[in-house]
Amino acid sequence: MSDANKPLKLVTCPGCDAKTFIPSDLPPLASEPCKKCGHAIMMPMQLRQFELRSKIASGGMGTVYRAWDTTLERAVAVKLMKKELLDEPQMLESFYLEARACAKLNHTNIIHIYTFDEWEGERYLVMEIADQGSLDARIEKLHIIPELQVLDIGIKIASALDMALKYDLLHCDIKPGNILFNADHEPKLVDFGLARKTDAEAEGAEFTRGTPYYVAPEKIKREPETFLSDMYSLGATLYHAVTGHVPFDAPTVEEVVIAQVQTPLTPPNLVVPEISQATSDALGQSLAKNPADRFLSYDEFIMALEAARSLLLRQQSQSPDQSQQPKRMTSWWRRK
């Protein structure tokens, strides 16, 4: 059969919202470029009542798709586990752990889990959709996130971590890529695949599974890990967002790890002078090398971030023109 005579399926392009036709014999999840905008158009795949319509993101354990719940008539996200991992007990357990951990936590800034199921050999997780990008993507695009936005994100994610702690859960992988935004630009904490109970023994080389730019020094040194380790990782994430630079950088992973333990932190307002002293101090304390020198609770951390936010709002109201000026980067890292 010639291409001109092939059966076609009418779909909507996720890039330009135009109605267009794709070959109906295209395998599920396969895609071809939109003839109008070039965006990839995916052949939908049906998992029970969920119709997977387009890809949102891919990770080590699976791919997240934008989907439509045909029963409840609402948009959802479906995380489809990679088939090659189905025979790996450790990866399968991580997938289960993410589902169970998130399902316990009812918080505005933690992604909501709707169901976890298996159908025709596919294991999948259905959750609230947050498809407006990650904090990591925003940092990559903007380089520096406005201080007020960073404080808002910090307050909300610290509150989410405090909720997890109330259920004796540590997230263990806080980083910009695990903070997503929904259509209302509300930050959502995702990926509890490395989460564990507060009294559980950490794996011997567990820190290597996380991200070295945000890992706490005690985790590197194989010392007891507590909620203060998640606090450190959140502080490092906010530092990166507000300065455009990770707290410690080096040519190799090994050197980054050593710097996390040994190198003194450069205060955020020495990287970007426009950052307020209150914000700089709050992030600096959350990034203390010694866990005992950090905030004693998430409540204390949140109070410090809220105080910094209030001061910043007051300053911006008194000098609105200055608050709109672009931030300038210093070259302190070149002078080291």
C-alpha cells in the first residue's frame, strides 16, 4: 500500500495544538514530526482507562507521559517503568517505594499519586500532572531565578519535607530536577525513589546514586543521615537557583565530593551582590558543614526564609525601580 493510501489517525499536536493526521499503523508511543511545527507527535497508547498522549520527560527508571483519564475525564501524568528494569528487584522496589511513599503524603507541594498498577506487562504510576518544567530547566534557561521566587519555592518545599518527616521519611535526592511546576506554577516535590525511613540504615555507597552537587557532607562521610541532610540538599538547590552556580564546583565528581566536605562555602551575596543579607544568611546556615550548625527544624528554616521574604518585599516596595534591575554576576570563582 502506498503512503498516500495508508489509513490515518487524527491527533492533536502538543506543540501547536493543530489537528493533524499520522499513519494509523505507527506503533504506540512511536512518534513523527508535526508537518506544521515540527514537534514530535506520538501515537497514543492505552493503559486501562489512561490514554498516553505525549512524552513529558525521561529518567533512569522510566518515562513520564501526559495522559488522559477517560473515566474521570482529567489530565494526569503516567510514569511508565522501563521494561528492561522489570527483572531487576532493586529497581522494581524503588518504583514501588516511590508509589507508596508519595501515596502516604497529602501536601500541596508533593506530587499526588492516584494509582499504581500493572497491565499487559507494563508497570505504571499515575499521578498529578506537573508539566510546566522543572526548577533545573528554569535555571538552565534563566541562569538566575529571582530571589523572591526562590524564597517562595524554598518555603513550600521545606514545608513538604517537613510533612514527609512527620511520616518518618527522608527524601534523599533533593535537587532542582526533582522540583516540578504545575499549570499554576506551584512547585511540586517528586521522585521518592531513593526515600527511606528515618531509622533505616543507609546503603554503603548510597550517596553516589544521588547528585554530588547537592549531597550533604555527612552522607559523603558515611555518617548518620537525618532530615538535616535533606535540608542541606534543599539549601544547595536554592543556592544554585538564586546565584546561577552550584555551591561547590570542580572538574571531576571526586573533587566536587571533596569540596562538599572541606571547602568553605562562598556566601550567596558574594556571588550575586544583589542577594539580600537575610537570604544569604539563611542559605548559608542550611549549608553548614556540621549538621548541628544548621537549623534545628524545618520550622526554623521556614521562619528564616519567610523573614527574608518579608524584608525583601519591604525593600522592593520602598525602591521599586531597583527591584527591577537585572542581577549582575561577580567573578569570584575566577579569582580563586
